[in-house]
Amino acid sequence: MYQFENKSQFTNEQTEDVLKKKKNLFKRVIKIYALFFLILVAFGAGVFTSNLNNKTAQENVFATTADEILGIFSGTENIDPALFKDAWETLHQYYFKRNQISESDLFYGAISGMVAAVNDPYTIFLNPEVTDEFTQELNGSFFGIGAEIGRKNGALVIIAPLPDSPAEIAGLRAGDKILGIDEQDASSLSVDGAVNLIRGDKGTELVLTVLSKDENTPKEIKIKRDKIAIPSVTYKLEDNLAVIKISHFNSDTDSRFIKIAQQVLRDNPDGIILDLRNNPGGFLDVAVDIAGSWLQDGQVVVREIFSNQKDSKDYKAPKELDLSQYKMVILVNEGSASAAEILAGALQDYGFGTVIGQTTFGKGSVQQLFELKDGSALKVTVANWITPKGRTIDDVGVEPDEKIEYTTEDYNNDLDPQLDRAKEIIKE
């Protein structure tokens, strides 16, 4: 994830398919738009063009709305369109702070509730304000903390902090549960809602209440927002081993990787350690291109499966610089998500190296962003990914060949047992 996997550093999610087309991001409209506005068009017209204090106007609005809902759900049992009107009138008549009710909030809340009912954490409704901020994040014109956020087992979690980002420097780690954001309860927040609260002006301070995976007591972490500009690929030669760290799959990642691959060929190391830990994903096509440094030309890197199960799309590797002659270990953890899982899964399926670390995050779905008429948008899950051998990634992740833990104690003492084990495997 865009992914949107909801990146507070870019931030996020970017779903791969959306980010690939971000120049045309807001030019697509899908049929579900019609559904939303068939259900709510009369109510929306009442909200924005009618005098809602006029009882007759309200009754006309709800009569039309009820007819539209009845038409959509014709033949469906246990649905009474009049409930929409009843709920709206009850709020306006009995709610303690009814004079503070925002009609537009009710309107967008109705849409949000309908979208939330599909029970997919990545399918969400964005009101015009959030949509505008999301566009800014895709263009990189904002500041954040440099952490990818997602939902796992019902909890809001840190998927991955980027190296040397404010989030990592402050002590956030992959798997940390976010309980609060500036004293606001985060338990019911959507991923995009949380990202919206976390990002802000450069230099401003944010307080997150988090519970680390190997701790029992929540703690508050103060983080200062800043511009995130971290190289997506780094390289170092250690003990004559090439250690390539890919922190995310950005627009410049492929070109950076090619230069590093050329350096690897010049250094001719004993082996390669491909570090995909805490990589939250990014552009799908970049991950596919990088896979071509090991796979043969035209081999499938990942398959995209749509809901009808008949249609599928194969993403095939182009032939890049050939690194397949080197023994390799791939490092992953619970912060490896989306495109990182695709690359690791493909290399594992074809036998290019040993995967060690922890089971990856399990973000194997594809989202597209569709603009609605008023500047709001829908981010909709449209497909799932599977590995070349047909393994599901979504909610499952990529299982390492050898599980090695990396604890808070290791982190605090500058130890890296996963990297150490990778070196041992190559030297064996």
C-alpha cells in the first residue's frame, strides 16, 4: 500500500495501481457513484439547496429518497427505506446538541457508513477535504512522521517506520498498536482518518499513545513532524556481502536499484542480502521491474485476481541486470507489506534465496481511487494479488523459510539477529 497503505510519509497508501496512474487519479468515476447518489441525491439536494427548516421540503426530500432506496433494494427482504427518514428526524428532534448538527456531516456520514458496511478496511469514503489532502500527499506537498499505518486484527498499527524518519528516531516500531493520537481515542478511526490526524505542518509536535507488541503497558511517544526525504534504496558492502536495503518502492527506486546492481556486479561479493524489512510497498511496477534482476524475462511476478475469478492480470518481469548468480537471503518482517511482499513472494516461489525474519503484514489487495461529483472520492478494493505459485498474500502474508525474532531488547542494544543469521546462511 497506495497502496494507499496510507503513508504518513508520502503519505500512504498510494495503492500500487492508483499511484501508477496518479496523474489521472481523479478522472475516473465508477458505477457505485450512481448508487450513492441514487440513495442520497434527494437528501443531498435538501442539504445543500433547500431550507431544511421547511417541513414540507424535508418531507419531499425523504419521500424521494425513500423511493430511490426502494427502487435500488427492490425484492430485498427486511429493508424499510422509511428508516432513513426516521433516523434523521429522531436525531433532529431528540439529540442533546441538535442545534450543532451539521447537515453535510450527516450526508457524508451516511455514505461513509454504507461503504464501511462492506467490512473491508481498505475500501473507504473520503469527503472533499480529506480527498484534497490525499491529493497533496500523492504529490508530496505535505509533512509527516515517516511511518506507514494500517489495520491488523482490528487494531490500528504501525506497519513500518522509514529508516531515519521522525517516527523511527522517536522509537516507533513495526507492529506497535496506536491507541491514541493527541489524546483522541484511535480505536475506531479509519486508516485514512488516523493519517489525517497524524500529518500536519513541519515542526509541529504529535503525541501518539502506543502499545508495543512485546510490552504490556501503553506509552506516549512525542514526534515532531518533518519533511520526509529518504533514499528508497541503499547499499553497503559488509564482510564481502552486498547488503541492499529497499525502504519503499518509489518513483526513483528502479533507477537507484539499477545503479546499485551495477555496483554489486563490480564488487562481485560472496552473496546478496536483500533487506525488505519495514518496507510498506509503493509502486507495483517498480517491484516487478526489480524482480527482473533475478527472474527470467517474461516470468510471472504476481497475478491480479478480480472478483469474478475469471479475469486475471499477470505482471511479468522484464530482464534487468542479472544478479541470479549470487547466493541470496531476503529479510522480511511484519512491516514488509504490499509490493515488498510481492517481491519476496516471487523470489521465494522461484527459489532465488532464503527468506528469513517474521511473517509479513499481509496486504495483498488492490485499491483504486474514484472521484465523485462534489470532490469527494471512493477508495475501493478491486482485486487481490497471488504469488506465481498461487499463494494468497492478503491477510496471510509471506511466511519466511526460517523465522528469526528481532526484539525490542535487540533494537535497544543495536543488535540485529536477523541480519546476523542472513550472513551465516550465505557463508555456510
